[in-house]
Amino acid sequence: MGGCVRRLSVIGAMISKPPEPARRACKATLHTNLGDPGSYPGLIESARTLLEKVIGITVDGEASAGFTSGATEANILALYYWRRKGRRRVVAPATAHYSVRKAASLLGMEIRTVPGDPEQMLDALSSGLDDRDVLVLTVGTTEEGRIDPVEEALEIAGRRGVPVHVDAAFAGLVMKWLPRPVRLRLEEPMGSVAVDLHKLGEAPMPLGVILAGEDLINELYFEAPYIPSGSQFGVLGSRPGCPVFAAHASLHYLEQTYGSFKGMAAALMRAADQIIGELEPYGYTPTRKIETPIMCLQHKLGREIHLSLQRIGVKAYSCVGGRGVRIAVMPHHIYDGELECITYYLKLAASPFTSPVRRGGWLES
């Protein structure tokens, strides 16, 4: 079955394990406040150059950008902007992240859910968008890593004059180089994009980016007269500045490790295929063809797999109503050798000889 040289406590998390250079950079700048960047030497320049780099990696053409605590805040900010512009309804697939519903609720906006299946989604959009709406699409859904039919949906939204926000929290840094590439240009109806750097960017939490046109970004600054800059960006006030410095080190490390973000995208997809290949003989099957380095693996034992893992001492993210295991392949899984640990514990949980569910006792790992 193979072994594992380290102990994993969780399978399926999308949170980075920052490389050593990033941890050093963060430790040296723990005192800095991204809510007041002008008071800390180097933070404004570091923030500016990092945003420029993320824009270049993520979208085609020009864009403005601002830092968020993650895609949840970015989703709230994007919908806040469109609510101020008179939009009162959020249209999103059923597979959208829960933060989209949270944002709609916080902003007092109606939410209309359309099917997650691409064909049904496009049919629903073709007959049901109007001037009340803002459309939210996802590149890398949380449960199965789906890519919504962005290009086709943008065409429909453009005909109806409906702005679009894309939640690319997980896959934004690699979406240009996935098997089904997604290339976004911030021109109508494309309004904004959310990307997390504490996911595939391997930066410490919390750090995300919202990319949009200059008008949208400018409207997300709020007056804060007591600090030197006089304003703050986004929902939060004080927030750690160290992830910005660390993200520079993380992105550089990833480029050095994989050659480029294109190379990293290819490595992540190869690793996802490797996991599927190793686990299929143990009864795990993906719920759908993978499009991003996220997969939902279901097993005939269903929830018993999670019980087995818990008794081993490992927690796992679930999918398909708890009957499957969600795996998000992270860069550190490859360069830190954790891929074999993921497959090792999942094989162990599915084994009829060692599963604690079927043995009725505790499994020594």
C-alpha cells in the first residue's frame, strides 16, 4: 500500500503551507498593517508591485486591483458596487460558493439560483437576465472544481447588459493554462474577478485580490481620516501586512520551483490525475472529469470513509452530501512530498482489512 513519512491531520484543505522564504518574510513584518500601509516603510511599494504581478498572471489587458482578506470579501465588495449602481438581484449557479449567498443576504439583494450543469445554466441565463441582475460565475467550484461556461455566459450577459463577477478564488493564478483555459479581459460585461493568494499562491492567510476597472476599485475606498492616507480599502480596517511581503517570496518560490505558473498548472493537473489513478483500484471514482486541481472522489462506502479517517485521526473535506472526499491539490503537496500521504490515508480508510469501521476497533496508524 505504501507509506507516508509525515502525519497529515486534514485532507482536502485549500489553505497554503507557505514555503520557508515566505514564512521568514512574514515573521519580519508581523507588525505591519495593510489597513494603514502608508505608515510602514516598504509596504505601499510592495503592495503595488504585488498587485501588478497578480494582474499580469490573472487577466489579459489592463486592470486595477485592491487587496481583500479573501474571495468572500471580494465577492461582497463586487456585489456592493453593483448594488450601489442599482442592481438588486444576484444570479448565480447552484454550485457557487456559499459566500455569494452570504453577500446577497448582507446587502439585502435577492438571489436567483440557476442550475450548475452548463447546458441548463446557459438555457436559464438566456431566458432570465434583466436590468436588475448581476451575474456571478465560478472558475473552480469549491466542491468539484467545475469551471462555469464563462465565455458563453459572458456573451449572454453582454446582450442583456448584465455585469459579471467571476469568483476565481482557487484557480485564478492558473486558469490561463488549464486543460480548458479561461482568459478574462476586464471589458463589459466582465466587471471583476476574485483571486486568493493564500490558496495556490502559497501566501499566509489572509490575502486575496479583487481585480476590476478603475471606477469599481476607486469606489471601494472608504474615508478613514485619522490615518495618514485618509482612506482604507474594502470591508476590513486593520489587517496584517505581512502576507503581502510573504506573497512576493511565495510567488517567486513557485516560479523557481515550477519554472512558471504555466508549469505549475501542468504539475498540479498531473498530480490530480496521479491521485485518481492510484485511488481508483481502492474504489474511489471522481464525480466528473476534472477541470481544475480540485476533485470530488466518491466511494461505495460513502460516509464510512469519513468515519474511518476520523478514527485514524485524519479529517477530510466532504462533497456530494458527505458521501465523497474533496481533494484540492496544492503546490506544497508536490514539493513537500504530501501527495503520497493523501493517497496513503485514503487507501487505508478504504481497506477492508484495516478500516476501523469494519473491524469495530481503533486503527493504529
